[in-house]
Amino acid sequence: MHSFSSRLAGFCLLVFSAAFVVAQSTSQDRIVQPIQAGKVALLQGTAHPLAQAKYDQGPVNASMELHGMSLDFKPSAAQQASLTALLKTQQDPSSPNYRKWLTTEQYAAQFGMSQADIAKATSWLQSQGFTVDHVAESRNSILFSGTAALAEAAFHTQIHRYTVNGESHFANASAVSIPSALVGSVSRVGGLDDFKLKPRYVKLKPRTNTDHSQFTSGGNAPDAGSHYLAPTDFAVIYDLNPLYTAGDNGTGQTIGIIGQTQIVMSDITTFRSNAGLPTNNPTVFTVPNTTPGNDFTNQDINEADLDLEWSGGVAPNASIVFVNSGDVITSLQYAIANKINGVQIPILSISYGGCEPAQSSASVASLEASLQQANAQGQTVIGVAGDDGASDCDEGNANPPVTSAVNGLAVDYPGSSAFVTALGGSEFTGDGTAANPSLGGDQYWAGTGANDLLTSALSYIPEMAWNDTSFDISQGGGIAGGGGGASVLFAKPSWQTGVPGIPSDSMRDVPDLALNASVDHDGYLVCTQIIPDSDTNPTPTNADFTSSCVNGFRFSDLRSPDDETTTTFGGTSAAAPSFAGVLALIEQKLGVPQGLGNINPTLYTLAANPTTYASAFHDITTGNNIVPCVPGTPTGPASATQCPSSGSFGYSAGTGYDQATGLGSIDGSNLATAFTSVATKAGTTTTVAVSANPAVGATVTLTATVTPNTGATTPTGSVTFTVDGTVLGAAVPLASGGASTTTTFATGGSHTVLAAYSGDTNYYASTSTANAFTVATGTAAAPTTTAVTVSPASVPLGGSLTISATVTAPAGGALAGTLNFFAGATQLNPTPVAILPGANGVGTATYTVTSVSTSAGFTVGTTTITANYGGTAVFAASSGTAALTVTNPGITLAVGNITIPSASPGNSGTSTITLTSTGGYAGTVNLTATASSLNADYAISPTSVTLASGGTGTSSITIQTVAADLRKAPHSGLQKAPAGNRVIVGAAAAFGSIFLLGIPGFRRRRWPMLTALLLLGALGAGLGCGGGVSSASPSGTYTVTVTAADTVNSAITTSTNFTVTIR
């Protein structure tokens, strides 16, 4: 019989530990246990705070489709420690990692899940009936879709309907559970609820003849003389024109706007035309298999239009990408974890938020990981501080509006994250007030006559903290003011220091900056979809909407009193995209199209210098975000967030930093100059050229040239060439600012090449624009056919496979070239496989897959195997396919529990082991048993069992108690396995000693050493690695694990536990 031992000898433990360390250093796999449906664990913090019983309307329809669900992974503790250290060095000018950003692929390699782990999780999702829609490039998220019933079954919860504040939502009714094997790796399961973040613009401004904003209205319109803000006014007020004059208009920069709705592109086109901007419509990218909203009665389209029009209005030549899905968090996380149309977007603007207490801890943890990833990749995330003053949980924009806060002091998330730059709100104070603004011409605005005056702002206008609460309540509205305060979730980051006024509260304070946000004084012009006042349709459709810019910037509704007035917006949602545009101008000036990452450390460093602060920032020292509140609310224990007896709370602006306006507003031109003083490198421009007359089969030379944007030092480093999306060989070192490589093309027609410069200690990296060129076809290549065979025709997962391809050219000739092999759409061979020429006009190639797996593209059932012959200048390309049957054989085990009547030596119990073939498994398995704390003998009979496909087999296991001290009372049954080990140890020592006798000179002089070696061998034979003494187990219940492993395919193995009770 074999023996279970609870102790290992020190030497054996040392050897095992060393082997484990080596394994850990070379493997990133974290899902080390089988993902089994029956073994689940609760994932805390995954129930939304508003999914409460008092709002519950019952279950949703089981067939309800859920799109945009996600399985989000978090870094391991070691990965998180490394990421935290990297983020710090990336912001340290003295570090070699300073502003050395990662790509999504590099992030995956360092901080994502392993390919094997992703394959396991993907396979499990598919086994639950879900459709896997996308795996993140950074390997930290899987998007999937399916029905509510599938979600309920897989995650052990129920999906219910909830009505909260008059809005209908769905959500999981309890925290989800996930397979135990995923615990520790998964941060959340997203997409199980639609409690989405809210847009942070201030209501559609009432269009009456008392409204006043910035761009001077002319003629006899109801709002004649009012000031409204157009992009050219913003440029005057915040000093952007020097940047435009220098050519910094956003060219070469990309801004990502995060949304969750369909848009009407003509609104953006009309806005740009009316604002005097060049035609430059945004690109719309929709996250795979998600459905953006199309209900134009909600606020999402207004938010999207505001963000798209004003980011592009401030940076008129920048590329604007609208990253869209059914949920802004899905859109944001996708834009971080993936390149969009081949571009890793450096500036991301999100004008949505929610108060911190309303966010589930799992959602916050997931998004925080994404925001850290964004910063590590050089992406700047710009968010909002909210539009409800110091009471972010009380929405003045609700229906009906909230006029007195009851939910306490709160700040807006994700703006409160240390990895986001939060924009607060200011209000112009030099030209009147919201209740009594100036009209026509004054110190800061040019007057107008019969026509609208597009650019009417004359200079910077002094600002105060935005707070229109009193005025808006008097007009039938609610709380309206810039958000700000101290986070309750996040500690104060190390960089939030050095500026007078920063509270010593140990928590992250917001906002960071403030820009104009008052819709009343003065708002931003927008072209968007609105419902005409004359519309009586209780459920409007798209046909009921109209653009607000039918006549210039004016709204056209002949049956309403607001005809010929303008549509204007305010809120911190206007500040965020506008600042995103400013940042694009700064990055162009710096020559850093890859981004600046988290700019907060730089902003606070600049503001800590009094001279720079006075030049690059406008310190806002008046106003506040104080709002009315109900004393003693929220109810419960007294806390610093409760409304005091005075009935109002909030923060006042002051010198330096304050929790109403942050560091203040900006002077855009001076801020850009200040940024150049922090950057220790200069930007570069990379171009790539193609040699003249490229043709099929001919050698084509690709030449990259790297030019410094500033500075005279010649760049060093290397250039990587990418042709048609595939990297071309190794990086080529720069020589005198240039690098060249050669290639050939097997096919004619259109091709593209990119050149990416690595950067060096003096210069930032840069990437050329794509150079599209045409390769001449020349003489027509001879046709070929490709035939494919697979051996065996049916293979189990984990098994090996040989793929053979035969390429035939009917015209004859010596075939050459290479083939690539695919399982489905996944390429199997890492490098092309060369053809072996055979008979005239025939060539062959083979490729062996050592282990068939789903991560390599194989699917259980039928997998199409494809061989693609690339062709040459002489022979045309061709391809062929073969069908492969992939099986997933397995084994199930069942063992009954054993009870032994006494702990006295020699008592035993026996149980039957039942094995069952699954998935067509047929073969022989070996049986073993282990236990961590039971000291006893065991025997399995037989130790090998052969199973037919779909059949069953049995064996038995006997457990027998043993004596407490094996040295005094050896048990003959223990001799089977340990004795063998001892004999091997003893024999090895004896053999080695005898061998030494044959070495010249190793005679009598070495006898003492030889004697010691023999004694050591004898001792090893007596003790082994398990030790010479084994304690018998006392009465109690113990767990024993039986493992069945296929004798041929090590991937086919399974284990089960049973208990042994000793009375």
C-alpha cells in the first residue's frame, strides 16, 4: 500500500520551492483550476446600490437580449505593484520610462491575463451559451452577449425590473457568483444592469427673449443683443489664437468622444459650417455587437452633439472619433483596451458621471483598473466634476428638478478618480449676471446690427465659480452649479500638493480645472435634435425632431414663440470636450501624438510655480458651489457630509486651489508654452517613402525619415516598418535620421506602409501617416491550386495534428514560395512555411500542431483548416480547405465516502471508484490518490482502467490505519512505494561509491569518505524524502483526492474528493 504523509523532509521542500519559483517566473497563467459550474463563489460589490427591493418590479422576460456584457479581469497583486511603479516612473522626468507609453499589446504582455487564461474563460462563456463578441487587445476583458436567462443561470442571480425616480431600469437583484477558479482574477461582470452614468450638461436652455449667452445675436429675433459662445469666442476668451496662428490647430491629433447614442451627422456638419470651421466630420466607431440608443427624447444625443461639436470646434483640424455603444462605460473601457481603427486614441473625453455613493464597488474597481491602463498607455482621460454643486447625488436636472439637496455632500465619478482630469464650472462675471446679463456691445463684447456677429468676444472675461442655483430655481429649475469637494473613495494623490488652498483632508479633491459652464450666462451654441414646441405627439419618433440649426444657429418652429431663437447648452459637459480640444493643440505644439498620459501631475507642478500660475492659469477667487439642503439629511449617524442646520453647504472659491473651481481656468497659449518647459524631449515627425515603380516580384525599398520638430540633435533609435498591417522584420537602426529596408510583393494593386520611430533620450516617438501605393502586376502569374489534408481526421483537444498541403501549377515549373495554415480565422504557424518542390509543377508543405486547443482557433465539432499559398511573381496565390473533427473527450469520477470503525492500526475501509467516459473518450487511465493530512495506507485495485467510448469502469480504493511510530512498529504494507524510493537512493549511493573505487588514487586514502557516503546512502534509503516517522491519524474526518489521468494525453485528467471518517 501507499502512504499519505503530512510532513515533507526539508530537502524535498527546498527542491519543490525552487522548481515553483522557476515556473512562476516563466508563466503568467492564473486560472490554474478547472472552471467547474458546480464550484462557485460570490463576487462582492456586484449589485447596483439602486437595485433595491422597494423599487423592484419583478423579473424581466427570460428571453431579453443583453448586449455589451463583459467579464473584466484585474491585475494580480504582483502585476498591480509593477503597474503602480511604472505609472510613477512614467511621470518622473529623471526616469528612462518618462513618457514611455505602452501599447495595448505591451500592456497585455505585462499586466493582462495569459492567452491560455483568456482561452479558458472564453471557452467557459461559450459553454454557458453566450456569444463571445470580442476579446480586448490588452487581454483584460471579454465582451459577450446572450439572454437574461443565460445570465441568470451562469452568474446565479436574477435580472429584475426597477423603477427609480420615474425611470425604468433592469439590474441583477443580488451580487453575482462566478466559478471559483475565476475568483481573484475577475473584478466584475458588466452589462447586467442599465443604471448608466448621466450626461453632465445643464438642461436644454429655455429659448426665450430673456436668455443671454455668447455670440451676439442680431436682427429682430426674440433674443436680439444676447451673447452666445461660438468656438471663435472661446478662442478669444481663453487665448487660443496664438496657437492657431502658429499652425497648432489639431492637425495629426486624435480625440475620442465617449458616447452611447446614435447621432445625426448633419447636425455636426451644419454646426461646423455655421461656425466657420473646415469640413471635418467625426468618425463613428461602434463597439462590436452593441446597440447604441436611438431614442432622441433622452439627453444622450444632446450630449453627444455638444461634445463632438465643441471638441472639434476648439481643435478644428483634429480627428474626432465617436466611440459608441449602449453604455458609456463599455465605450470608454473599449477605447482604452483596444486601438480604434488602428489608432490608440491619446485623448479621451467623457461627459458622463454619477455621484460616488451610487456606484457599485465592483464597477469602480473595474473602471479604476482601466483608467490606470489608459495613463500607462499615454492616454489622457478628461472628465467632469458634475453640475449639481457640492451635492452631486441630488440632480437639479431631474424631472421634477431638485431644489434642496437631501443626499449629502458628494462628488462625481469618474471625475474623482486620480487618473482623470476633472473639469469644473466657471461663470463670466465681468458682463453682468445670469439674472441681469449685459446686452449688445460692452467692455467684453462687440455690438451687432441687423446680422448675427459670429466672433463678438473681445478679450478674456473675468470669471467666478459657476452657481446659478438661485436663478434657476426662480425660473422653475433646480440646483445648477459646478461640482466639487472631497472624494470618499480615493486618497489624495501625491501630485495634488504644492498649490496654496489645497485642503489637508487626505482625500482626492476635485475639480482640477474650471471653464465656462453657465447656460444662463453665457451658454454654448449647439446644433442638435430637439422636439419642436408645436409637436403634440406623446411618443415622438425621429420624424418629430428637427435640427436646431435650420437658419444659421437658429431654431425654426413657426408655430412657437421660440422661433428664430438659438439652442444653447452649459454645464461641465461643455468644459470637458472644450478642454480636450485645448489639449490636442498643446500636444500638437509639443509634437507628442502618442499623448501625455495623466496630465494632473504636470498641471499641479506648473501651478505650484507662482510665475507660471499667474501666466498659464486664471485664478478664480469669487463665487461658490454652495446649494440649499434639508438640515440633517441624509438621515443616520452624524457625518461631515450631512446638511447642517443652516440649510446649505458647499465650497467657496479662493486664492489658489479651491473645491469650487480647482486651479482655475486657463490661458491656452501660455499653458501650452508652460507644458514645453516640463517636457524634456522634443517631438518628431516621421515620413516614409517607397522606391519608384514597385512591381510584383521586384525588390522594393522603403525609406523612413525622422525629423525633429525642434532641436538640432540628430535623432537616434530605430524604425519599425509595417506593410499592409504586418510588421516587416526587425526594427531598423537610424543612421543620420533615416532608415531603409527592402521587401517584395507577391500581389499587385494597392498596398500601404507605415514607419514607427522608437524615440530616444532627446526625442519622442512618432509614427508616419499611412503611405498608400500601387504595385504593378506585370506578367500574369501562372494559376495554382492548393489541396489540404489533415491527419488524423478527428482529433481530441490536447491532441496533435499534422496538416499537409499540396500546391499544383498545371502549367508546370519549379514551385516556390510559402504557405500559412489557419484553424478557422486563426493563423497556426508563427512564420510562413516554405514549399518543398516535388515533381514538375507540384510543391508540398506540412505543419504539425502539437496541442489542439480552442485558444489556437479550434472549435469542438467541425473546424475548417485552411492553407493559403502566397504565390510568387511567377505563380499565383491559391488556397484550400479541409474539415477537421475536434472532440472534447473527458472522464468523470465518483467515489463513495469511507468510514473506518477505529483509529487502531490495521482497521480499514473500502469504496468503489466509478469512471465514466464523456465526449467520446476511449482509452486507459491511471488512478492515484493523495491527501494533505491523513496518515494511512491506501491501495487502488486495479490502478489502471480501460474505458470504451461512452462506457463506464470501476476500481476500488482501500484505506488502512497505521501505527504511530513507524521506526518501532514498521508496517509491511508501507514497503511498496517508499521502499522502492529508498532502494533507489541507497543503490545510487552505493553505485556511486563503487564507481569511485575505480578512479586512480581513490583507494585507502579515501576510505573514510567512502564510508561516510555509504552511511549517507543507507540513511537516505531508510528515510527517503518523506521522513522515517509518520504520525498515525487520530479519529476525525479527512479529505482524500482521487485523480484519473489518461496514459497518452496528459490534458485529459480529472479529480474528485471523498471523505474518510475514522471513529
